[in-house]
Amino acid sequence: MNGCFLVFEGPEGAGKSLQIGRLAERLSACGAPHTVTREPGGTAAAEAIRSVLLDRPELRLDGIAELLLFSASRRAHVEEVIRPALERGEVVLCDRFELSTRVYQGWARGVDAKTIERVTRAATGGLLPDLYLVLDVPVKVGLGRQWQDEDDPGQLAFFGPAPDRIELEKRSFRERVREGYRELAAEDERIVLVDGSGTPDEVEARILALLEERSPDRFAAANFPL
Ligand code: TYD
């Protein structure tokens, strides 16, 4: 496989989808074939599993049940979308992948790392990204980007669609998620923390500089001034 597999990660409100969209536009502008996709989702089966996981806050799912469902969705996604795109030599820009499972189900919900590793390996056949870009923002900033008034819970107004089951978690859960990303980044060179604070242009410039440094052949052409 000679494509390049880039995964954007980070807490809710970090700005992943905005940055993925911007990078995709740059790749289009320089004629680089690419696929944009997201987890959980990306295929009909994966989208159906997504709605069980996220759209039904009344369902009781513990960490293991979540691990199995996210992994089932990942299986379909890897086989039907990611691997074929990499085999065609494309850049795959994916919103979340197995690092989300290690952070949300492992670090934050307490499922043990060995179990996650075994299930994940079965789902992905060992496929890993070339790079994880984790948009790191303080919990307050992420919440502030999602909610109008976090200091007055009576007045909360969510931007966009209704909050999903995982977004309804308490603030302490979000703190654990951030800590998980930072700890895992410290021990794995494929996981890079990108400062996600500041304006979208500032974050984009950091991402482009990092990609150009890591893989100039593939990304230098995408790093042009707008
Ligand atoms: P999504 O609506 O895609 O939001 P976001 O813009 O934050 O990515 O929701 C995905 C949610 O699912 C998010 O709260 C993280 C969670 N998640 C896990 O808990 N484990 C996983 O393996 C994945 C892929 C996502």
C-alpha cells in the first residue's frame, strides 16, 4: 500500500472536521487524490452502528459493549473504505480511528489495554495510521466551542445537532479524555499533539508545517499561502 493514512483526533470541539475540510481543499487544489472519511461511520453498516452508539442516549452500554460496537464499525470501514483507498495510493484523511477507542473506552471508561489491543487487531488486521494529529485544546475551550453558555447550565444551547450520548458525559470525563491523549502521545511517536487553540488559520498553519516537516514529498505542495 503506498497511500498515506492520516487520522485527526481530539476531544469534541477541537475543530477536527474544520481542519480536515481545509486540508482536503488544499489537496484538491494541488491535484492529490484523497479520501475523507470518519469514525464511527464511513459505510452503510458502520453508519447503522454509529446511530446505536451515539443517537440513543437511553441505551445502556458499558465500556466493553462500546469497544465491540466501535470495533465492528471500524471493521467495515477499514475493509470497504480505508484499505482500498490506500491501495489506490491516496491520502486518507480520517476523523478518529483506534486511538479514540484507547482514549475513550480505555483511558476514560477503564477497559483494559490488552482487551482493546486484541479486539482492535481483529478489526483492523493490524492497520495503523502513518500519523495521528491530536488537536489538543483545554476542556473549557472545547466546551466553549460547542456550547453557548457553559457557566449557566440552565441556559445551555448546543451548536449543531443535539448532543450525542458520549457528548452528554460530565466534565471530569472530558478531562480524562484530554489526559489520555497526552499520555498516549508521550509514548508513541506516531501520535503528535497539535496546539488546537487560537484561530482556525493558526491551527491550520501548525498542521501544514508539521506535515511538510514529516513528509515533504507529499505535503510541501499543499502548504501554499492563501
Ligand atoms: P462525533 O459525532 O463523530 O463527534 P466528534 O466531532 O467529536 O468526532 O462523535 C464521535 C463520538 O464517539 C465522540 O464522542 C468520541 C466517541 N468515540 C469513542 O468513544 N470511541 C471510538 O472508538 C470512536 C471512533 C469514537
